[in-house]
Amino acid sequence: MQFAFSIAQAPLWLALGGAAMVALVLALRWLEARRAGRLNRFVETGLAQRLLPGYDVRARKPLFWLTSAGVLFLLLAIAQPHWGSAWTPVTRTSRDILVLLDVSLSMAAEDLPPSRLERARQKIQALLDRCPADRFGLVVFSGEAVMMSPLTLDHAYFRAILDAVSTDTLSVEGTDIAGALEQALEVFEEDARQFGETDSANRAVILISDGEQTAENAVATAERIGGYASIFAIGIGDPDGAVIAFPAWMRQYVRMPDEELTHISKLDEETLSRIATGGGGAYVRITPDNADIEFIHQELEHVRARATDDELRYRLVNRYRWPLAVAWVCFAAEGIWIAVLPWKRRRRMLLEGGHTHG
């Protein structure tokens, strides 16, 4: 038998369930004590059964047990017990989201602490949290573009790859957004050949870059991608620019004046906006909070999800309906018993009255 929670979480669930049952028992006993206290104002509880016609303290005990049993089985239903295996259809739906991440040297700028790249990584993680059922892929680019992760539903694998990338991942320096877009176009063209779909409503490209040193054909490539996917660009950096210094290893092999070993990296919003517009999407500048990711997520909600997995799997069957049905019977029996109590009292009064006259 299995439950909705993992074995590691079992002690926590047992503790919460036990606390709930203890609280329920204490509350029921307190209510009964309060009721007995009100009755005690008129007659001592021990004498009530002899002095008050039809009074029987034992008649209320089933209410306690029915309520306790109903809550217990309700908690069991919430835990969703699984037992008995059967073939069940499993259908998973998702969108395809391909992330194009700039890892050029300019992404090491610290105008967005701790760095542009680290902030971009945080934004991608936030988007992953909001799209748990979607396939994600990762292309990193600088002076070249490399597919680091194919489109996958395995978000743990995607996160591991994402955490490993840095500004040293690629050896060719520059910011070739057009090359990254070409990689995305190849992915979607291959996907279209396999599934026979070219509808952009199933796919999206998330481009995260400062837009600096972009090749001239990036916008033209974005327009070609528009037939397969929508492009959403997130501009990261400061339009006023930030000072970028060449790394120490590069200084050892390049003989240049110190002032030429640094340059000002500025956010090129105009180019990123043109790329996003050409791809039928939208552009947004990075924000200190997650307002930018919320905007992208809202736009992605308009992207239609498609079925990516529909197969039969032999798995344990969720039997939550059984304890839920028992809980419903307990609560229904409690209501019936409450309705029966006045009739039972009247019947007891008649019987006691008959014995008295006899």
C-alpha cells in the first residue's frame, strides 16, 4: 500500500493526523462537558436519568464514535491510499519552452547583483516553478551557440545543467543571438517533422540577453521562427551600461593597454524588442521582483498545451473513494441518529409512563 506522500513524509503526516484526532476528541469531550454543565444547573447529572423522563446519557455516545470515525476516514481519504495494481491511461500535456541564455562575458557584469548571469538563472528557475508540466530546453550562446539540454519534462536534469553554465562555458567570445535563434529553429523544424505540427501555439522561445553585439540577421531569423514558436525576450542589464573587465587568464595572453582591457556593456533594448516583435512575442526588461516572469507566464498561458504522452501504465490504483465513502456513511449516520434522538426520548417517556401507571 502507498499513500500520496512519500515514506520520508510519513512521520509528519502521522503527527498531523494524530494531532487532528486528539484535538477532535478533546473538542467533543469539552462540548459534552459543557452540555452536562448546563443540565447540572437544574438537576444533578447522576439523578437526571431517574428524575427527567426520557433522559438517557448513553443515547448520545454513538454521536461521539460516529464523528470520530468519520473524521478518521476523511483523513485517510486525504492521504489517498493506493493498493491493487491495474492498467491505467496516463496523459501528460505540456508546452515546449526553449530557453536561449546569453553566457557572454558581458553577462558577468555586476550592475544586477550578484551578476547578470546569476540573476538570469534565478529568473529561469522562477519560470520553471510556474510551469511544472512544460518541456524545457536550454541553448547557451556567446560567440557560438550550443544546445545544452534538449526539450525535456525532467526539470531536475534541466536545473542541473542550468546551474553548471557560466561565462566560461563557451570559448568563443561575443553575443551571437542569431546563432542561438538558428539552433532554436533547427529544434522546432525537427520537432515539426516528427509530429507534423508547425503551429506556434505549442511552442515558445525565452531569450535572455543584454542584446549587445548582435548580428544583423537576428531579426530575420526571429521572423522565420515565428512560424514555429513565439519569442519572448527578457532584457538584462542597464541601458546606461556597466564596466566589463576581461578575465585574468585573457590578460596573460593579450598585450593591450589596461584601458582597452575593459569596455562598457549596455543593454540593447531596441534590438531585443525587434527580435521579440519579429517572433510574434513580446519584450520585457528584467525587474527586481518577479513581475517580468509573471508577465511572461501570463503570455505563455495563451500558448496552447498539447498532449505529449498518452499511454497505459501498470500502477497502483488510488482508492481514496473507499475511505471517503465510509466517512460519508458515518456523518450521514450521525445526522440520522440526531434526528432519531427526540423520537427515542418520547418512546422512553411513554414506556416509563406505562410502567409508572402499571
